[in-house]
Amino acid sequence: MQVRLDDAVDLDGFRRRARQLLADGVPPERVEWGVARSDGGEGLFGDAPEQAIAPPTAALQPVPAAFVALCADVILHRDPQRFALLYRLLWRLAHEPALRHDPLDADMMRAQRMAKAVHRDIHKMRAFVRFTQVTDDDGLERHVAWFEPEHRIVEANADFFARRFAQMRWAILTPERCVEWDGHALSFRAGADRREKPPPDAGEQLWLTYYAHIFNPARLKFATMQREMPRRYWHNLPEAALIQPLADAADARSQSMIEAPATPARRIRAPMALHPLPAEGAMPADLGELRAAAHACRACPIGAHATQAVCGEGPLAPRHMLVGEQPGDQEDLAGRPFVGPAGQLLERAMAQLGWAREGVYLANAVKHFKYELRGKRRIHKTPGQREAEACAHWLDAEIALVRPQSLVALGATAARALLGRPVAVQAERGAWLHERADGRPVFVTLHPSALLRLPDAEREAAQARWREELARARDTAPVA
Ligand code: URA
């Protein structure tokens, strides 16, 4: 019996037909699966009419939810036998109750390996798509990328890119399927030709310069790197051409780094005055107004590129307000502070101390996410002093509206914003400083991102010291 699905990733069609075949008692060896519209390499049945689908005639046993999820993944695999394998598994689940409890079954293991390969490909697409900026005939800017996935994952991955690059117009071209985002909606079309791949732009040259610059020869682990960035992706990655020469020169460069004298410390500039509060009348009436005003703020350029302003969250009149640097990539998308990796580290440390996140007000010195677009990634950039100063009145307004009893500065940007002078965090961490005109004491400690960047060997001890400081800040904050 020939069964024809609409296309190579027709999950609904597969489910409907498989249910019917199962209900009709058609064993897997009697079924030949194919697709009506193939993007290549798939069995085609031409125009032979297919039997109409009747609703299942017998009551069907429900299949485990995990199997339904497995089908959704496996169907994206390029193996032409995937439909046959899944139907055989469905048949066996219905006729061999023990299969549900057999983790070593060969069919099940093969399907799971295929699902894993699809997941890996989805992840690699997220990591290795590199956009190039082009200007359309109508003068509009677009980011276009060429990518060659191993499996049929373009549709499954499209939502991720739409969420991630909601503000840009972009297209990802692949040999079998292309996806476009016009700023509002996704659309799909047939595959493209490699010749449609856009030529390198100025951003690519910048990215290559940056890549060569951050390449640390002392930390090169070639085998690990190749596992993470398999060679099959290299021909579409501009930086791949740099890898071999950089790796070849790694030993010599490490040696010269060891021999080079230490870099002299930079001069610290003279202290600045504390930021004055905005004049009466300019102050937002409440936190909602603050958020709206900060969102619209264009006093510095970063607001124009961020998704939204991220103001703080937490109770009013708390004992502590913790202040970070600026929202990161995930905070920018979620509109909430400290939800990304640094936030999770902070939350874990607080939980270990029995300190509830909900008990403190969490905020940032700078309200918009500053980043640099590198390929598809938005890489955090530390806000410059001009940007921090432009944002200072929003932080001051937030403090005035929230009315915390004390302030905890996480890192140098927050410490400088709260104290109005450059702060050497390592030298001044761990104690209450009484310098603010409003009388609120400020406790300086590390930013969680600084701990995330530490080498593994140092991280644990540094985190333990950091937790001790957080505990001290919690327990010794002056009570009004
Ligand atoms: N880093 C910060 O300083 N703030 C956040 O909200 C997230 C990361």
C-alpha cells in the first residue's frame, strides 16, 4: 500500500494516516511511504491517486506523549526511512506492550539517535547562521544568511530567529527551503541557489578582525573546538578560514604572551560630581511612567537598538536595592532584569543564602541593552561613561520612587553610577560606603558576570567569597 504525504515534513498527514493504517490493521511491512512534493532525495509517487482517508474504525490505544514528541523530531531527519520507522514503532507500541519499558530496543534507539541529530542540527543552525547586510532595490536594509542544514529544520527553527531578531528584516536561504521575516510575519519559499548567497559586507571584515583579536592561543583546545564547530559547517563560516593559521601560530603567540611585560594599569580619572536628580516636574510620577519614559529615551544611541527599556522589579521601600550594569540579551527580550545567565547565578547564590529574590528590588544602572551584532549574535558591550551618565537620572528617579533603605552595587558600572565616582571594585568591595547625598549607604561587590568569566579553577572560591559578601550586605544593611 502506497501512502503519500503532502511534503517531507508533513507531521499532521503522517499522524492521520498512521492512525488510520493502525486502526485498519495494516502491518508496517505492507506500507510504502512517500511524499507528493519533495525538496530532494525523497520517494515521489507522481500523481497516482491515493485512497481517501476514513476516520479510524477501531478505538486506538493512546500512545505515550513522548512518542508524539519523538515523531515531531524524527520527521525532520533526512533519512528516507523515517516514516517507515515511526509507523513500525507505532505498530509495535500498539501490539507489544513491553516496548514502552525497553530502553534498548533497536528501533527506539535508532529513532532517538535521529531525534538527537535533528536537535544538534537545530542548535548548530542557531550558532552558525551569519547574516550579511544588504540593501534591497527599494532601498531597505535586510540581513541575509546562507546556511546548509543537515536535516529539514528550517520551519522548526524559524520562530527562534523571529523572536531573536524581531527588529530586523532578514532572510535565511538554504538549498531546500528559505525563510524570511519582514518585521511582522514569517514566510517560506522553495530553496535557493548557493549563488544567491550575498557577498561579504563591512560587518564581516569587522567580525574577522574581532575574531582574530579575541582568539586566545593559550586556551586553544583544537579537538573540543572541532567538536563544537564541526568541519562540515566551516565552508559557510567566514571565520573558519582564520582557524588553521591562528591554531598554527598558537604556541608561538602563547610563548610571547608569557614573555611580554605586564600591561601598566590605566590612570583613573578624577572623581565626578554626584548626578543631580532631574528638576521638579521632570520626575516620573510612578514606576509605570518611569518605564515608559525610559523606553522612549534617546539621550544616548543605545536605546534605538534595544527591544525595550528594562527597569527594575521588586517590592517598594525594600531594605535592599541591588543594582547591576545593564540588561543583557535575554533581559532585553523579556523586559525583566536578571533573567539571563548572570541573573540565574545571582538567584542561585541568593537562594543558597535563603534570601528570596522577591524580597529585594533588582535594577540596573543603564536601562537599555548595549550590544554589537556579530553574525546573528548580539554581543554584550559594556556601556560607556557617556551612556551611563545619560541614564543616571532614570536610576536616580527609580531610587526615589522605590525608596530602598540601602543600595548594593554589583560591579563597577553600578558602583560608579551610585557613588558618582570611579570605583575600584576589588579594592572597595565588601563594606558599606556612606557618600551619597540622599544618605543611602552603598555596598560594593562583584557583578555575577565577572564570576561567570573566571577560569574554572578560580570560580568556586570566588563565588564563595561573593556569597559571603552578599550575606554581609543582607545582614548588616542599616535598618531605617
Ligand atoms: N546583567 C546586569 O547587570 N543586569 C541584568 O539585568 C542582567 C545581566
